[in-house]
Amino acid sequence: MACPADRSFCELVVALSTILDTEEETKLYHAWRVALVAAELARLVLPGQVTPVFYAGLLHDIGGMGLDDHLVHQVYRPAARQNPEIIAHPAKGAAMVALIPGLGEGVAAMIRDHHERWDGSGYPRGLRGGDIAPGALLLGLADEFDLALRAYGEGDWAGLRQFMAGRLQGCFPPEMVSSLESLLAGPLYAEVATNVALELKMFQVILNLPPVNFQVAEPMKVTINLFARIIDAKHAYTAGHSRRVADYAMRLARCLGYDAAGIQRLEIAGLLHDFGKIAVPRSVLDKQGKLDESELKVVRRHPGRTIDLLKSVTSLKDIALDAGLHHERYDGRGYPYGLQGRDIPRGARIIAVADAFDAMTSLRPYQPTRTPAEAMAILARGSGSQFDPEVVAVAPCLLAE
């Protein structure tokens, strides 16, 4: 059964999962493999929780998005248990997901406990047995399968089973391990073992995303505001940035005579304008010195990713270019496409001014903090080159209380 009424909500969760698993130009598919395998396990051992387990799988590593290296490269390293960020990521992720309408505490509890183990050898709390949230062990077992698949290679299930045996002993109930073995001895292994097969399986699932039960009115509005906070949470200095950019863009739009619908559209574009930046390593965005060529390439990919992600969400397709083209310049020297003047959507030209004003007046590690008046003078100097003169002309409205 699909979720027609709130399909865009489901698609937005999928988009967030996708960008969390994007590393430079590579899609890792970790969350999808965990979600699909855990959901199939749930059909056997926890049939009433298939949908929550699926969405928990998609978002289970959201708390690790600030790490410079994706968790799939780290958890098998000997020093992983000494890294406080790795130990904290389940609880951080749970706190974020608990706020998402339709998912909430049940999914959050699974994420919080997905590294706990049946024998008490897991983390962060060393829980054991029945103290672990229902569904969390399914995520943990599916997680172990994906990590082992990466370490061993796709090969065959029989060889991989032997490779996994030492890591699984005592960590999961024997009947749960037997259920996984039964599933992977069947067609599931062929469906998820390679990225090519997994992409086909993902496409089939995306066409028929499982529904969620919302507890609030306007779940998309609540979710978009939350996603803006998640986007900003990757970097301490960007806290509140997306909300402020949205507010500034709305103020500029009012001064330019936009109607209520147009202003609301720009609010959403402003909130999600940095969606693709989640895939940029923190070491690059936090660098105090000048970026080198390879680092610049990484940064300049994020607007295109924002566009692709938003185009994948049915109700957000029409704001994708407004959100993603805010680094284009009026003189054609911007990125990602080098568009010029009126070829840049007007919404993107507005967000470009809003984004620049907030960046200049906020604490950033790579530049001095400007006063609002200083920022306004810099915008004026950039009128006709970096910024649209029409938008800069109304920019003083950003100084109004």
C-alpha cells in the first residue's frame, strides 16, 4: 500500500536517507540495504512493526552525519569504540527522529538501540536482552550484514555466513540469526547483494512507499522545518542558518510584491537551500584557510545535489531550482551551471542575497563577522555582478526590526 496523501513526506525521508549515504560522487546504499533487510526480518519476527523498522533503517545513522568519514568505513576499526562521536551517534540520531511526525518515539527508540547487543556487549548503554527496544536488534543484524558484505565482498551467501559467524555469536538471539539465514538463502540475497540489484529493488519500493500515521496537522510543514534544523546541525556555526535565510527571503519577496503563495514557496526553498550540503565533509566546510581545487569541487557539487534531491520529492519539484541555484552569480561566474542574469530563477536570486546577508552577519570560521550595515554595503558593491540589482535595491528591508 502506498501513501498517496502524504507521499511527499515519505519521499522527503527517502531523500534525506540518500544524501546521508552520499560520499563525494559515490552512493553507499548502506541505509537502504539495512532498511530492506531489516524490514524483511520484521515480516518474520515482528510483523506489526514492518513500516517503523523500514523507516528506522533508512535513518538509523543520521546521528553520524557530522563525521568526516562515513560510519561504514569506521565501525570495524579497532579504535571505533574510543571515538565519542561514534558512541554518541545512536542517541543523537534518535533525538532528531523523535521530532519527525509519523515516526516519533517508536522509530527513535530503534535507532537509539541499534548498536546494543543481546549479550550486553553493545553500546552506548550496554543493554541486554529484553531491555533493548523492539526492532533495534533487527536493525543491528541488518547493519552487520551490510558491513560484512562490504568487508567480505558479494561472493556468495554461504561464504559470507561463515565470515559473519564470529561477529554474530551471542550478539543476537539465535532464532533471529536463523531467520536472516533463511531469508538470505532465498531470493533476498540476490536482490540486495550488489548495488545494481539493490537499485532495482529500491525503485520498486519507492513506487510503493509504506504509509505512516501522522500525529500532527501539516506534517510536511513540520518536517521541512525539522529538516532545516538537521541540515544546519552538521556544523555548529550554521545553527539557525536555514531558518534565517528563509525569513530573509520572505522579507525580500514581500518588498518585491510577491503574493502569499509565492512567499510561502520561497520560505520552503530557503529552508532547504543547503540540503545537498549534508554530503560535504565537515573538515571542508569548517576549514579556516583557502580551499584547494579538490575541496572546491566537493563544495560546488552541493547545489546540484540539492536540486536532484528536491526534484525527487513530488510536491517540492517546483522549488528545486530556486533552492539549488543560489550560488549562481548575476554576471555568470557562479556555480553549478554558470547561469547569467534573468536565466537564473528569480527565487534563486532572492535566496542568494538572503544567504549572503546571513553568512556575512553570522559567526563563520573562514571570514570575519560583519555588522548588518557592513553587509548591506557589500551587497551594494556586488549589485550587478554577484547579485541581482533589483533584489539588492530592496535589501535594506532586512535591516528593519
